Amino acid sequence: MFFYFLLFCVTGFIIGTVLKDVKIAMITIVIITLFWALKYGPWALATLFELLLGFSVARAARKEIYK
């Protein structure tokens, strides 16, 4: 369980770092969540929050760096 938490937080962080456009990043996160829902059902909701957590950390870190 902890493995998936780290996996999706890191994935969200990478998405937040690599993709500059927030709209494209959100679409990517939703697509990953939908594919995860096909296999694991309701656990995709946890995946969504983990991806968003990683994404938010990356965006906050970027704001601090580029102040």
C-alpha cells in the first residue's frame, strides 16, 4: 500500500515538474486515474489524491524556486 502511495506521489511530482501547462497536467492525471480505475476500481480515487498531492508539491516547489 505504501509503495503505491510513493509511486503515485512521485508520478504526480514528475507531472508537475515536466508539464508546464496546468490544464494538460490535469488531463494527464485524470487519464492515469481512469486507466487505474479499469483495473482497481474505487482505489482510483486514492490514486487521484496521491497524484494531486505530488503535483501540488511540485507546483509549490516551483513557486519557491522562481520567486
